[in-house]
Amino acid sequence: MPDAARLYTTDHVVEYAYKRSLGPVLSRFFTALRDGQILGSRTAEGRVLVPPMEHDPATGDSLGPDDMVEVGPGGQVATWAWVSQPREKHPLDRPFAFALVELDGATTGFLHAVDAGEETRMRTGMRVKARWRTEREGEIHDIECFEPEDAA
């Protein structure tokens, strides 16, 4: 076989094996999650960004822990996509939706899983609430998922 027609292959593992220092804003955010609260950053214009940020993306102004306010734990679904066959690293082991949830008091969407049970229960504008993990550690998975507010 001529060299130009040979198929060369190699195996690669794509991963980001590093740890990020959180700083004062995200440290407070994750500590609040551990305590069953969701915090956002209030900008000078009054927008509330969730998750909180260290800088206002519109102006570049610094945002610190003193600019943080509590939001949610309920909100409404702004948009969503149904996952009918969850994969190993998905947050739930059964069909669910990934949704942008506009938490009460926030002006941005917060991307998270919604456990609606079945796709026919999902709709844009539906009210959802955070379902907290029993044992919280100060990480994003302390919010197990969101669920419809009318869930029993």
C-alpha cells in the first residue's frame, strides 16, 4: 500500500485535569449552596447574574461578595431540551431536561437539570423549584436538580 493511502491513528484522552481556586465570589456561592441557598451577583444596573460573577459582563465592573443577593429557590423555565437517554455522567439516571431556569429575583438563566418525570410535563414558562441533596458539600451538585413546583 502506498504511504499516501495509509491510515494513521492514535488514541487521545481529552480532559481538563486541573483545579481552580474559587476566589471570594464563587467561594461564597458554593458555601451558600451547602447551606441551601442560591446567590447571584447584583450589578450596578440592578441585573442579578446567576451563577454570580466576579465582573459584570456588560461593563467590566468588578463584582464582589458584597454585591451578592439570595435568589430562588424557585423560578421558571426559559427554555429546555429533553434528554431521553441519559449518559453515565449526566446528573440523573432517567430521562430529564436540561433547562435554563430564571430563578426568582435573577435576570439571567441558570443551566441545570429538571426532573419532570416525562417530556410531556415540560414546558417553557413552567414553575420549578430546587431539589436539594440530603448531604450537601458546597458544590453545584448540592442542587440535585429542579422539579415542577406542583410535584408531590
